[in-house]
Amino acid sequence: MKESNLPPKNFYGIGREALYPQEQLLDIKDNNKRFSIGIPKENHNTETRIPLTPQGIGLLVDNGHEVFIESGAGKAANFKDTDFSEVGAFITETRSEVFTKDIVIKVTLPTEDEIGMMKERGILFSTLNLLGMDITMVKRIMDKKLTAIALDLLLDENGAFPIVRSLSEIEGNLSITLASQHLSTIHGGKGVLLGGVTGISPTEVVILGAGTAGTFAAKTALGMGAVVKVFDYSIAKLRELEHNLGQRIFTSNLHPSVLSKSLKSADVVIGTLRFLYGSRRFMVTEELIRLMKPGTVIVDLSVDQGGCFETSKCTTLKSPMFEDHGVKHICLPGLSVLVPRTASIAFSNVISPILLDMGERGGIMEHIKSDNGFCNGVYIYQGILTNHYIGQLYNIPSKDIGLLLAAF
């Protein structure tokens, strides 16, 4: 039967067009969450880095987030206000404004005044320096019911700390460069070239710690022609260091007699051993410092965690070096502050993808549940302490974050 001969309506009085497939608009739910993000100017006297670069902020703005930056926040890292505004960030002269956003991102821990300016139940990203923290600060964050994330405790998919690793690579390289400068007479050194040339005995570099910073310090020193000796508690780490270097060098466990002999002949000593979160403690005693050659250069990369040397004390950008017992000490906390642009890019490369993922998953709770590496960095969740080490340190009750999230 031809279509033209079909009756206009069927038996039930329904038109032919009602029998054809019909289009229907479905309501597609957008789970993406857009955040307002505040980046204040760092007010610590040794901090020059910024947590997000213009490139990282551009990615966030393109994905619907709003970013507010205090004017001059990137100046020390050689980023202009216009670099940020050109990618869509809002520049504000009012310091308090950046602290009222959903997320506040700093490199260093906030002060009590800065915590007071934050909105209740806001989100704080910063590094966690326990030597710079006290119980009053912890309780202030808890009273505000903030969710606080430690950038240096975040884990990647391989179980490594991406922020710590990137900064350790930078500081390992930089420690050798600085030591080389301070061996020269232009910086009051004894006039020795770090490395070696034909017919002249090479300088000796002793490195305490075979982690990331130690490995990159060793690479740089070997590349300059120095004799390198590396000490560590762990034979496995020493073996991995040699594998990464691709050559045999002098390595040793931390035997006092062997270390003492090496320190007496060293021209440069790099301390990279870290003692955070209950790990073993090691310190080169003042007596050993006295036995070192005059003009030897010490670079202590763990001075902000107590230091590798008994004579270490934190220095500032204005005066990063001091001399004790004829030995030059470079003890600037977070040595990467001397190359803030490079360090800021390292921060941004880690933080901006996390913020994008957090938005796409619908918020911080969903991101914590979905990403174990991110969850590891959360030390306070909505005012509840979730880091057991901090709880033990300040005698504050803490809760397991997994059990805590199950209740929300």
C-alpha cells in the first residue's frame, strides 16, 4: 500500500507522524566544579617563588576557573602583573581579597593573620614546614574548618613526591654551582677551581645522602671533573645512585671513621639527609667541622629540618653564607629560592593539573576519594586533623581520613 493511500489517522486517532522516531533533548549533567583561586604575595623574608605561573593559570582560566593574584606576587620570580592578566587572571591591590576565595595557594605556610582572612571551610594549599609551624597555627586552621593540603606530601602515580623531587633536582644541581662560586676568590674563597684540569689534583666533593638531591649534586660535580664521595645509611640507595650515574664512584655507609677521614680532605661538603617524620637523625659534629680544611664550603640542604651539621643555622637571601671554624656555610632554607623562576615552573607543573582534575571530578571530596596520592597530602580536612604525625607532635587527636570521608 502506498503511503499516500494510508489513512491520516490510525484506529486510535493518532496521526502517522506520531509513529515516526522522535528527537528528544536529554538533560546532561555537568559535574565540573569551577573554583575561585587566590594567590597572595609571599611575605616570608626568604621566599621568592610563586605556586602558579602564567602558563598554569592560563590552563585554569580556559577551563572556567577564576584566578585572583595580589599585585607583585610574581615579581621576585621575574613575572610581571601583565603576564598574569594577559592569560585571564584578575590582579588585585587588596591583599585580603585573595584570601576570601575558594582555594588559597601559597608556597610557605600562612601566618595567623592570613588564616584569619580566609573564608570558613575554604581550601589551603601550601608546603608543610613543621619547624615553621606551631600548635597555635594548627588550631587556627582547625577552628576555621579549613581543608589544608601539604604540597610536599602529595604523591604521584609512581608513589614519589613530585614537588619534593623537582625541588631536590634543582637544589642538588644548584648546591654544586654555589660551592664552585664560593671556592673562588671573587666570593672570598681560597681560589680553587671545582673540578680538575690536567696535571692538577681534582677537588673532592663529599655528599651526605644518596637521594634525589644527592644524585643530582653528584652528577653535576662529576661533570665538572671533581672526585665525588657519597655517604648514606642505605646501601640500596647507594646502589641506585651508582646505577643512575652509570659509573662506579666512592660510596660508603655512614661509618664515623670513614666519614671523618673524607671530611678532613674535602673541599666541598653537601648535606642532603632529611629527618622529617621520625626518620633517623644524623649530624656532623662541631668537632668534625674543626678538623676540616680552612676554606672548605658546606652547603646544608636540610637546614630547615634541623640540618646535617651541628654548626648549621638558617641564613637569609641578603646574607646566605657565614663562616665558622674557617669553614664557609651556605644554609639558606629552600635553596631553590635563588632560582625562583625555575622553581615556580616546577610548582606550577604539579599544582595546575591537580586543580584541573579536582574541578572535573566535582570538588575536593570527590578528588580525595578518587586519588590516593592527593589524599596523602591532606593533613586537615574541614577542620579535623588527619595527619597522625602532627597529632603526635602537638598532642592533638587525629582521625583516619578514609574513615572520616565515609561519614560525609
